[in-house]
Amino acid sequence: MLKSSKSQKFFRLALFSALFSFLLIVLSAWGRINEAGLGCPEWPGCYGRLFAPLTAQELNEARTYFPRQPVEEERRVKETLHRYFSGALGLFIIRLIVLGWQLKKHVRRQQVLIPGLVFILVFAQVILGILTAKLENKPLISMLHMSVGFSILGLLWWIVLRELRFWRPVTTTPAAVLRGLRPRALAALMLVILQIALGGWMSTNYAALACPDFPVCQGTFWPTINIIEGFTLWRDIGLQYEGVLLNLEAATAIHMAHRLGALATLLYVGWLALHTMRVGARDHLCRYGLLVLILLLTQVALGIITVLAHLPVAIVVAHHTVAALLMLSLITFNHALRPRP
């Protein structure tokens, strides 16, 4: 009875941590589009204090700490809110690891390695957060920070799925069909993850509006680009990166790479979704293909609207949110194709 109770606690905590991580990704996207990345230009404090300065006296003291960094209340609040949520998620994952090891004594197949990997990623996320503040939003560090956040969400969701409380793997589909779909589903997941990373690189380099039109870019289907400059991972551009734009050719190269990646993702993942709906029409497998297809088309539509409407905050946040949902749907699809003994 005690083992069952702890197992239920482990599942509920994993589910809550996954939902909390998803909320944190949405909050991060909201802060990024509002340029709140350096709302607090140090870590772990904020302008020399443990908590963000609020009173007039605290704000005056903050200006003495960073005379070259103006204290902007809106950005400061968004950044500190993100930090508090990140700290809370770290505590949840520590508790998840403790519960997992307690259950491991009684349940041989209890998950402990993936929760441990998630904890390592959370630690890496903290280090990247410190470097983001120290290096003032270097693009590579910011993109890695975002990518690790998506990785934490994906692994937490995988933990939830492997607890087999819902969305159980498909068992009525012939084994040969499942074996044929597994490498394709894994390739689709990798493609979406790569596209998310490209989106993060475009966002951190402020290249989203390098092509303000669609389907053409700057009035042509293939504008002038500078791939080497656009994909230089570490560039020395001075003390503060935030707000400094690449030259147009480099930014266009990043944007066009993201568009080509989106096209490849649409064609391959869309084909896989339709193929899954066809081969799984007689059982529950088709619903996974339908879910992936709906999220994929929604994501593409949001990307087009983002460009044509010139980065409205609500649409950009929705674009990030659906990207996370698309990744989770493909993780769920991979889980369904791999029945757990």
C-alpha cells in the first residue's frame, strides 16, 4: 500500500513538473519577445539584492550598482518572475529524484536515470542562466538556454508517459507496422527539435523580420545571404549584445534557414502523420497522426502570421507554445510505438 501511494505521488509530481516546465517555456517566450532577458543584469541577485528592487530607495541603490544599465520595472519584474519559476521547478525535480530512489528499493523497473538526467539538465540550465547574464545575451548561450528548457520538458513528459497511466502504447496494431514506424517517428522528432533550435537561433539573433514578407523574402524567392556570418556561433561584438542587429545578409541567411527547415518539417512530418492515419485507420494509432497533423499545420500558420503581422507578442508566444506541443505530440507518438514490457 505504501509502495502504491509513493508510486502515485511520483506520477503526480512528474505530471505537475512537466506542466510547470511547459508554463516556464511559455513564460520564457513571453519574456524574450518583450526583451526582458537582461531585466536583472546579474545572478543570483537583481541589482545587488536577493529580490528585485521595488521601493524608490531600492531603485536608487540599484542605479549605483549598474549605472550603465537602466532599471526598467517591466523587464525587471518579468525576469525575476522567470527566475522564481525556474527555482521552483528545480525543487520539484529534486523531490522527484528522491521519490524515484525510494521506489527503486521495491520496484526494479522504477525510473531513476531519466529523472537524474533531468536534474543534470536543470543544473546546466542554471549555469547557462548565469552565463546569459554575465555575457549579456550572447546568441549561442541564449539558444542553448532555450534548447535545454525544451529538453527538460520533453524528458519530464517521457517520464509521465512511461508511468503508463494514460496514453498507453498501441498493442492492437501489427508488430511489423510498429517496427516500420519507429525510425520514421524518431526522425520526425529529431527534425522538429532541430527546427526549434533554428527558431531559437533566429530569435536570439533578432533575425525574425529579416524577411518581412511571405512567401517571398525581400521581394524575391532567394535574397542575398551571408551564411558564414549568420551562423558564426561565437562572435565578439562588444560589451552588450542585446538589441545589436546583424547585417541584413547574415540575418537573412538565418531566417531563410529557418524557412527551409520549416518546409522540410512540413513535408516530412506531414507525410508521416498522413501515413500513420492511413495505416492505423482501424485502431487507435490514427489519432496520434491526426494530433501531429493538426499541431503541425497550426504551427506553420502561426509562423506565417508572425511574419506578415510583424511579430505581435500574442502570436509569437503562441508560436513558441505550439512548437512545444508539437514536440510533445511526437514524443507521445514515439511512446505509443514502443510498448513497455
